[in-house]
Amino acid sequence: MQNIENMPRPEIILVADTVAREKNIERDDVLEAMEIAIQKAARSKYGFEHDIRAQIDRKTGAIALSRYREVVENDAEIENEAAQLRLDDAQAYEPNIKVGEFIIDPLPPIDFGRIAAQTAKQVIVQKVRDAERNKQFEEYKEKIGTIVNGTVKRIEFGNVVLDIGKTEAVLRRDEIIPREKFKNGDRIRAYVLDVRRENKGPQIFLSRTCPEFLAKLFMSEVPEIYDGIVKIVSVARDPGSKAKISVKTDDVTVDAVGACVGLRGIRVQAVVTELQGEKIDIVPYSEDRAQYIVSALAPAEVSKVVIDEENNRIEAVVPQEQFSIAIGRRGQNVKLASQLLGCDIDVLTEEQEQERRSNENKVRSQRFMEALDVDEMIAHLLIAEGFSNVDEIAMVELSELSEIEGFDEEVAKELQSRAKEYVEKRDAEFAQKSKSLGIDEKLQEVDGLDRDMLLTLASKGIKTIDDLADLAADELIELLGEDTVSVQEANRIIMAARQHWFEEEN
């Protein structure tokens, strides 16, 4: 049986209660620290090879000190004779004991000497500090994604250290709004970006530049957002300069944009003031993507929107006089609109769009004329019906071709026959070239690469899927030609090539 000293020690419970209250930690954490300190002092007296454990009665403060010896198999190799005992020897003490259990020998209370007492004090202080830090970490970890208030304590290499109550937090230089200056004693609001557990205590990192900070400010200023009546869909920021925030509501009686602006602009102005005058466009969200794009590019007036779902790109066509407004200063307006929608937006004037479309049609027309051996009029008819390449003509239902004005069934059959013949010949030539160049079959399956791209890459040494996966977007664009793919398309092609890496890892 474990020996628990009969003599109560109420002063231990009193100390534990006092420390727990002062440090705002659990009393059990303090008592566990005391137990470890007593164990350490006892081992320094009896020998560190012994497994000595202390237990403090949580009600009376009485201390029990015991030596533990683990029971092992008879043929087991004894690693520590002071802490292990073979089964036969153990059964001499307790006949019914089993392997894995412990022989527990009570020890007399120790008299703490000056060194032992100092050691115990150091252990208790360290354990209490660890418990305090752990509590702080757990407390502030729950605050990630919220706004906290703090006072500037000091500035180190451009980073601002804030006193946020029980601990410090860091507002790094790159998380401060440009041209924002602070001095000791200033009050600051910031977004809790991350909390990390480190040896010197929890490190709390704040931000005033992230989009989430803007969203949380609106939540605190607009009751409809706090209550969930108005929802924030997306936020894009150029910190300190301009921001766009899109909002929506399912309540037909509520004006989402009006709720965010407030009476005479009081609500949005409070956010603008907090962000050092950052201009904010509040965009109404719409399920109609074209309408949403038009709203996102405000204050520019958009006359036409072309959406490329496959490549996640958008073309916005604007009158010549609206072009600079749509682009914005240093491209800011279109960049923020792109971030808000999560896709690339190309802004063209009506003249540019007309010229580009004319050039595209000219190229397509030439291709149809060469591939199908037809005149310019038939090529233009095919383009007008929405055909963009010969493959579509080879695969389309014959009835669709024969319904084109000026075509009959005989003309349609002849066109499709020529298209199929062209496709077969082209595919055969590509197969021969890809074999001679050594293009890997897996590379040919990568989504986004056509035959011309594959041949171009192969001629420049990119012949396997791993060769492609090793490239960066700018390298791929340089190999294919600047007008061939966009940065986003290049990134998508490379990620498709890298997909097999992730599958192999899994």
C-alpha cells in the first residue's frame, strides 16, 4: 500500500491556491509542479536511478513519498536494478503481483536542505511559468480571427510590439498599413493572424493589412452583418489605398450595400477612418456572374462581358473613355476586381475587342480555307455559326451542318468528309513527329496542351511530364511564346503536370 503521510500540510494548499489565483492558472497545475519538485529533491537524496514519486493530498496537503519498482519477466534483461524487479523476486513481496505492475515502497518524509529547497523552488517556478504560458496560448489561440486592442509598448526594427493585456503581440512591419506611424502609448486595433507556441511563451502575430481585418471592422460597425442578415462574400485590398468588398442578403427588405454605407455614410466612414483613409467600394453580389463583374469594375461602365469558364478568364469590354477608369491607377481597379472574383480580368476597349475579334476570325477563316479547301465565303459562314476549329466540324451532327443557310445535305457531307480526312492526316503526322521527338504519352494527356504546344516544347527539350512539372510559369510562357498562354493558364498546366507527384506521395 502507498504510504500517505498522516500529518496535514494546510500551508501547501494555501500556497497552491495563492499562486493559482495570482497567475490565473489551475490549482492542480501548481500542486503537480510541487510534486515534481519534491520528487526531484528526493531523487537527489536517494539516488537518481530510483523511480521516486510524490503525491500531495488535494484536500489536506499531506505528502506521500514512495519508491516504485516495475515487475518484469523472469528472463528479461534488467536495465535498472533500482527501478525494476523480476517476477519471482516481486512475488516474494506480493504473491499475486503480475508483470507490468509495481512494487511500491513507502519512504519517510525528507528534510529539505538549502540546496534541495532551492531546486524545488526553481522547479515550481518553471512549472508554474509553463502552465501560465500554456494557458495564454490556449486563450489566444481561440482569438485567431478576431480583433484585439493593444497599446504600443516598443518598436523594434519597424515591428510594433503591443501590450494586449496579459501578454505581448507583434504587429510586423509588412502587416502595417503603408505610411502608418506609431509611437509608444498609441492605442491600436488589429486582427489576430496567428498564435504560435514557442519556448519563451506564445507568440501572437497581428495584422492591419489582411482582407479579414476589413471584414471584421465592417462586422463591428454594421449590425446586419453581425446578425447574419447581410453576408460578406469576398474582400480585396490594396492596404492604405483602396479596397473592394462584396456583400449580399437573402432578405428582400434589406439593402445590403445601404446597410454597409449607413445613414449619410457614417458606418463606412468609421471603417475608412480606422484604415487611414483607405477608399472602399461596396459591391452588391449577384448570382448573375456578368452583372457581378460589371459591379466589381465600378466606377467604370462596362458595355460587354465575355466569360471563359474553362480557363477562368473574363474579358470586360468598355468604351474608350472608360478604359483608364476600368484599369485604375497603376492597374488598381482591375486588380482588386480580379481578386474579388477570384479570376483574371482582361479589360479591352470596344475598338481593341473589335480588332482582336477580326484578327481571330481572319486566322480561323484561313485555317478553314486551307484545311477544307473552301473559299472565304464558306469559311465565314462556318465562323458565323460558331465553329472555331476543324475538329468541331468533323465531330458535329451532319444535320447541324446541313441547316446552315446556303448549305444542303450534299455540301454538308462533303465538308465533314474533308474535315475528317484532314483530322486523320494531321493526327497521323503528329503521332509520327511525337514518336521521332520522343514525346512521352503522359505529357500528351496533360490538360491545356495542344499538339502545336507539345511539338514546340519537345523541340526545346521538354519531352516528359516531369520535365514540364519542373518548370515555372514564366519559363513555360517563354518556351511557348508570350501570346500563347497567360500566367494563370501556365500555372494551371504546370499544376496538372505535378498532380501525379501528389498522387504518388499519397
